[in-house]
Amino acid sequence: MGDTPSLQLGVIGALVLSVASSVAIVICNKALMSNLGFPFATSLTSWHLMVTFCTLHVAQRFNVFESKSIDMKTVMLFGILNGVSIGLLNLSLGFNSVGFYQMTKLAIIPFTVLLETVFLKKQFSQKIKFSLLLLLVGVGIASITDLQLNLLGSILSILAIATTCVGQILTNTIQKRLNVSSTQLLYQSAPFQAAILFVSGPFLDQCLTKQNVFAFRYSPLVLTFIILSCLISVSVNFSTFLVIGKTSPVTYQVLGHLKTCLVLGFGYTLLHDPFTERNIIGIFIAIFGMGLYSYFCTHENKKKQAADLLLTVVSQIKDKETAPLLGGKNMGLQDKESHEVNKSSKDSLV
């Protein structure tokens, strides 16, 4: 019970770090891509992961955390899967309208719920499902502007949803089953994620932008924003694994939609992006849905903790009640054996 407050503080800290770093990197990348004309998102992501791995490697050398070996096949497949999901999300954005891409991101939550229910036998209450539905409706109203469908874009979106959901579920599952921390898992898997994106990034960026990342003219200002983006990404990647490990993939997706609402708000206040009453209504509905989700999750977790505590107490009481009975039986056997020994000794004397 004494660990509960510190655990809650750890979860809150992870959530705050994830939101702050994600909003910061979105604003940085928006300035880099929109204002400075650097459109190579996949290549930039590979640089993010390489910088993240190098930072963690230095931290591990200075004993900031202890490296823990994980089965190489598991780490490799996990890293490649996450790298592929990032590439597919970027392709989905490139081959679909912005509205359809937002629909793709919204579909990750119900698909994750479905996968966890079917394969992990996890139960979601009707209240949780209602709050998630309210959240999705709000984010949809706030962010979806146009829906243009095409076959290739739809296939890429479906693959992006599937790989992202499986990758996030595995992030949570591997940490718990193999008893590794978020830092240890990120340190082991980051090289494989970076490698697959480093190889595929220039090709994907070429397909999406019709430009060559190696032929781009890198001004000092562009390089400054790239370095800043890479530094912020260390916090983003670390907090992503931390949040999923401490909570769940669904909670991480809910947090992601909170970031979307915050980015929309920052875009309106700081960058003077166009904003309508529809955006405001959608954001308020989404935030209300997030609030309900947080309340219902907290309430259900407290009930579960109380039930677990009660089960532990009942088990201890049963053990205490059983111990004297077992002791009494043993004493009875010992008395009987002692009586038989005494009897036999008397018989031998006679």
C-alpha cells in the first residue's frame, strides 16, 4: 500500500512529460516543415531514434540505468514492427487527405480495445467505452475537415492502424512479462527502429515529396531546428514507452488525442491558425470525454485494488485459521505415537 502514492506520482509525471514533450516537438516540427520547407518526416524520425539510442547509450555508460538483455529475436521483431508502423503512418498521411488521416488515428483506439478484448481477454466496462466514444466524437468534430477516400490510401491506413495497435500492445506486454523497464526496452529496440527508417526514409520521402533529402539545402536555421527536434524526441520516445508501460495502450491513445486538442489550441493562439466554433465545441466534448475516461479508470482501479486487498486479507485469515488445526492434528499424532512407544516399553519390561 505504501507504494501506491509514489506509483500514482510516477504515472502523473509520465503523462505530463509525454504531453509537454509531444506538444513541443509538434510545434518545432511544424516550424521546420511549414515555415522552413523541410518536408522529410520519415528521415527526420530515423534521426530522432538514432539520437535517442545514442543518448540512452551514454546514460547507460554512466550507470543512469542498468541494461538488461532481452531475447534478440523479440527485440528485433518489436523494433522492426514499430519502425514499419511509423513509416505506414507517414505514408497514410501522404496518400490520404488530412481528414481521412485523422480518422485513421481515431480508429486506433477502438481497434486496440478489440485486440485486447479478443486476444488478451481484457474487459472494458460500458462506462469506459462510452467515455472513449465521447472522446472520439469530440476529436472528430474538432479535427476532421474533409474525407477523401482512395484505395491505396485506405489500404495504407488499415496497415498503419494494425501495426500501431500491435506495437503499442507489445510495448506494454513485453515490459510486464519480461520485467523490463521502459528505458531498457527503448534502449534495446531503438537501433532496429532507427535502422529500418534510416534505410527506407529517403525512399519514402522521395515518394511523398518528390524531393531528395540528400539534395536539400541545409541552412544554419534548418540545422538548428533539426537538432532541437532530435533533442526533444529523446523525451518523446522515452515518455511514450513510459506511459504505455505504466498505464495501457488505450490510455496512451487517449493522451494522444489530448495532445491533438492542445496543438489545435496552440495553433490558434500562437500561430493564428483558422479556428471555428466547431473546433471549440469538438475540443470541449473531447476534453469532457477524457475527463470521464480518467474518472472511470481511477474509480475502477480503486475498486480493483480494494478487491485485491480484501482477497489478500481473507487468504491470510484462512491461513491463520488453518495453522492451529494442522498443528493440533500433528500434536495428536505425536501423542498417539508417544503412547504406543510407552506401551511397547512396558510390554518389554513385563
